[in-house]
Amino acid sequence: IAQEVVGLFCMILLTLTALVANIVVMVVILKTPLFRKFIFVCHLCVVDLLSAIFLMPLGIISSSSCFNRVIYSIAECKAVIFLNICFISASILTISIISVERYYYIVHPLRYEVKMTIRLAVAGVIFIWVKSVLITVLALVEWPHGNGATSASRCTVYWSPGAHKKVFVILFTVACFILPTIIILAVYSSIYRVARTASLQQAPVPAQAVAPRHRCDSIASQVTILTTRILMLPRLIPDRLLGSNKAILTLILIVGQFLCCWLPFFAFHLHSSVTVGTVGGGHGEMVVTWIAYSSFAINPFFYGLLNRQIREELARLRRSCLNRPLGQELCLSVSEASVQENFLQFLQRATCTLETHTSCLSPSPRNRLDQTTTGFPNPGQVPEESS
């Protein structure tokens, strides 16, 4: 009994966390017109919020022994399966599109500024939902008709027998996990290569170490310049190594979180569908399902609240609600920024040329942690075609 109570408490807590976190990120993005570039993050919060409202409570009913007497009709079970597959597909596809968007945002900033329009974003959202609905419809093919019923715990894709269920699970795994995983790995690997190339470049020399235009040939001046450059070397090399480590840590966190949430889910269903005599359901399916559902609560933190701009705007909204003076601004240092922000900062800092070094370090809005670095080219950036 204690195990059931703890499990029920964890599921309810996870559902409440997903509700609150997704609502907070959505409110911040929608109330800030300048956050237009976060449209896919906002869409991800919408999908995860719908999952927290509809999918996760249904998962609690199906997983907890307190609701063993709940019975679904065939139509109700179809609706549960439809919501499950549709929201899972939409969430994963949105994450993969966000990864592609970040690739262009970092590696091809000029192209991103030109081509990332509202029309393209809306087309991407429509593509996500069309593909999700089509995949879901395939799961409901050849389901039984009539007035049959089943318990809530047995309302899974395996309840309706048939060889097409094996084909569907394979297609579902390939379309909604394997292909998105390949895209995510390829995109973030490309970003990492850019980061590594930037870290191996010659570090920028501070403005104080730059010789003046009117060269002074005095011995004292030459000694001062040489000493300054020598003293800066021990500080520049650790910065490059630290930036590379941040890039690796960012990749591990983003890709690792995705794989930890969804790999057990799809591996379980794929194994259950292809193994002879194995039927999905039971305690194992409940565990992997809730590991996957945890993604709905984690996504708003990884893609929303860890973003410095969203956090600062959230702090402003909180201060306005509490009637605090605007002078109490939330000033986050570089060390307090998130891992993703530090990674973008590293890209921005490492690709600065000598002439733009001072402007890159200035805290202007254009050079904030999550802004597009259009003031200077990134390594590997394809030159933009002039129209």
C-alpha cells in the first residue's frame, strides 16, 4: 500500500509540475512581443500543457490500482490511444524542429534572420500536427467495433489484436523516435564541431594589449606590450578549454535528457511488438510510460526557464505583480547563466575578431546570451547570397 501511495504522489507531483512550468513559460513568451523567436518553444509548451491536462491524468487512472474499477468503452479507449500517440508525436517532432532551428540560429545567423518568418513557423507547426494525426490514425486501423469494454489499465495499443499493430509500432518508433534522434544528434554534433573550431582558433587579444596606430619605438613601450601579451596567455588557454567543456556538457544534457525520457518507452514497445508471445502492459509499461511523461515536465525547464532572457522577463513580471520598484533588476553573472547560455556565450566570444572583441563583451541587448550573433561570422558559416 505504501508503494502505491508513493507512486500516486509522484505521478500527481509530476503532473502539477508540468502544468505550472508550461503555463509560466507560455505566459512569459506571449506577454513579450520581442520573444517572437521562441514560437517553437511556445508550441512545445502548448503540447506539453495539453498532455498535462489530458494525457497525464488518464495515465494516473491507468497506472494506479486505486482506479482498477474504471472501465473504458471502445470509443473511450480509442480516444485515449489517440491522445497518447498524437501528443507524444507532436512533442518529439517539436523538439527536433527546435534543434534544427538552433543550428541555423548559431551556425547561419544571417540566413536565420532572413528566412525565419512567421509564415515558416506556422508551416512547421502545421506539419507537426498533420504528421502526428496521420500516425495516430494508423494506430486505430482495424480496431474492433461495437459495445465492448476494457479496464483502464488494459487500454493500450496492444488491446486490439492484429498483425498491423506490429507494423504500426515499428513505423511509430522509426518516425517519432529514430529519425528525430538522428536529426538531433546530427544537428548538435554540427554545432559542437563549430564550437570546437572556434575554441581552437587564436584567442582574441584584449583591447589593452593592442598596439596603438602610431607605433612607439621606445624600449619601455615594447617591453610593456610584450609583457602584457605573455601574461594574458595563461588566462586565454583555460577560457578556450572551458568553452569546449561547456559545449560538450550542453550536448550531453540536451541529448541525454531526450534519450533518457524516450529511449526506454520506444525500446519497450518495439521489443513487445516484435517478440513472439510478448504482450505489452503491466508494471513495465507503466514505468516506461511515466518516464516518458516526465519529459512534459522537464521540457519547459530545458527549453524555457533555463533561458536567461525568459528568466529575466519572468522576474520583471513577478516584480510588477508584487509592486516592487523597477530598479531592483535581476543581474545574472556569466557564471549564473544556464549551460545552454554559456555555450552560446562561448560561441559568441570565441568567434570574435580583434576589432569586435570590445563590442562582444559589452552587455548590449544585441549581445545577450540568446541573441543572434550577426555582427561577426561563425566558423563554418556559409556566406549569404546577396539578392
